[in-house]
Amino acid sequence: MIIVMEVGAESHEIEAVIARVEALGYMSHPIRGVLRTVIGAVGDERGKAELQAMEAMSGVERVVPILRPYKLASRAFKDEPSTVSVGDVRIGGLQIVVIAGPCAVESRELLMEAAGVVKSAGAHCLRGGAFKPRSSPYTFQGMGEEGLQILAEARQVMGLPIVTEVMTESQIEMVARYADVLQVGARNVQNFSLLKELGKVNKPILLKRGMSTTIKEYLMSAEYILSEGNDQIILCERGIRTFETSTRNTLDLNAVPVLKEETHLPVLVDPSHGTGHSQLVPAMAKAAVAAGADGLLIEVHPRPEEAYSDGAQSLKPTAFALLMSELKSFAQAAGRHL
Ligand code: PEP
Ligand code: MN
């Protein structure tokens, strides 16, 4: 339910509504807008008649149900787009934010080199996995905490915020100590206990869509994080599994305008995992901007042929720099800037 307060409702009236919502056993999520405050009441909806009766309280204009299964993620709860701040970078505003870097942190030298490459081409954040969810247990699994330390050093040297994956609940504390944004990978999108714990973290979460999650299921995953109190969520379409084999995944660009309609959360696109082939990345990156994405996640490697993972889809430094310069006019045509 959403409790819409009257324009000019007094703060004691707002506080009384919040107290009542909580006394009824719901979590309250107030949004204090310029004109008015709305309060989301989220929880087991069996007692919703009592919430509806709150329409009689002083300062309340109306109580409306949220019809979507996702509540806090829905446009009904919050119509204006949300922005997520990562250092000086704001995701979800007019800027197209580019997060770039290698699939994995492979060594200090490699990461520093890659960080220099993406920074000089104009990327806004540096990515790199220290914990890698690999299909085979016999392949490189990531450098772990040492990888996180290298990322933190790169942030210090380059001044770029860092985005890195957290795979388990037990890693959260450690990853949150080093990272600016915690990434949840496609394979963990429905790991509900991980999502609930991330809802208690005061850091942005980059939640990637699963390879077989519907958009509704995806937004329910975001809802798990939101319902625990963390509203700093960035969504990312990264391709879904279909019958098509000429690409690694089928990049579902439909998801961008659909998500924009359904949710206020910012939406990124990952054309690297979405295609699996570096030569296809520039076209899909431009298409993502045209579709209304708020930013891009792109794998870049100084020498893709030597990469421990995802070399085939990683852009070389020159290709990335060219893409960044080409994206400027695409961003402008979409009413955005890079
Ligand atoms: C990644 O970003 O390197 C990654 C593993 O992505 P996904 O979870 O989308 O496969
Ligand atoms: Mn990868």
C-alpha cells in the first residue's frame, strides 16, 4: 500500500502515519518529495483493511494499493527516476555512465594497465572480478581478497570507483570494505538469502539479470534488496538464454524500455556478456543507448588473447577508445551525454 500525504502535511502527521504503519507490523518506506510525502507500507498484506482505514488519519490524502507484485521497485511507488551515486558519478541522470575493465583481476600489473586504459578513454568506473563464478571448478576462480586490494589500489591511483562481484553472504563484509559497488552476477539473481543480506548494506548494488529470469522475476529480486532497506540498486540487462547459438546470449534490449516503464531504478546494459563477441559489442552498446539505457558495462582487456576469462568478448584498448568517442553522438541523439 502507498499512503499519500496531503500537500503541506505537518511533520507530526507524517510521523504519526509512520508509527501506525509500523505498529501494524509493516515496514515503512517514506519518500519525501518536493511537494508531498508518500509512505510505502510493505509487508504481509493480510491486514490491509487496517492500512486502508488510515485514510481517516489527519494529513492523509489517500491510501492506494500497489497492484504490481514488486512494490518498492514499482513506478506506482515512485514515479520519478531514481539515481544512484557512486563517488562523484551519478547513475540514472542525464549522463550515460560507462563501467569498464577486465572480466577478472588477473594480476596487479594487468589491472593497473587496464585501469589506465579505461580511464584515459573516459570510463567513469572500473570493473574487475576478484571472485569469479566460473562454469568449471577447474578454471581460474579469481584472486579473492588480494584482487580486492589491487582494485582498491587502482581506485586510489586512478580516482575511479570500483565495481566488483560478491558471490556469497560470507563475502559481503569483505567485498563491501573494498568496493564502491557490489555486483550480483546473473547466476545469483535469485539467491534470496544473499539479496536479503545485501539489503542491509549501505553500498550500491549492481544487480544483473539472470540468464533465464523474466523481467517480473528480476524486479522481485530487486524488491528483496529494497525491502530490507537498501534502495541503491542499479539494474543491468546482460543477455538471456535462447535457442540462438551465434551469440553467447541474446541481449534483450526489449528489457530496457520495459524496465523503464515498470521501475524507477536505473538500467544498464552489458553488451559484452550479452553477445560474447568483441566485434558485436560496439553495435549493441550504441543500440542500448538508443533504447534508453542509463549506462553500459563493458569488458576491456589490454591483451584479450591472454585473458583468463571472457577474452573473446573483451575489447582491446583501441577499440574501446573508439567506441567511447563514437558513443558521444549516440548519447547526444538520445538527449544524454557521456
Ligand atoms: C561478469 O560481469 O564478469 C559476469 C560474470 O557477468 P554475469 O554474471 O552477467 O555472467
Ligand atoms: Mn566476464
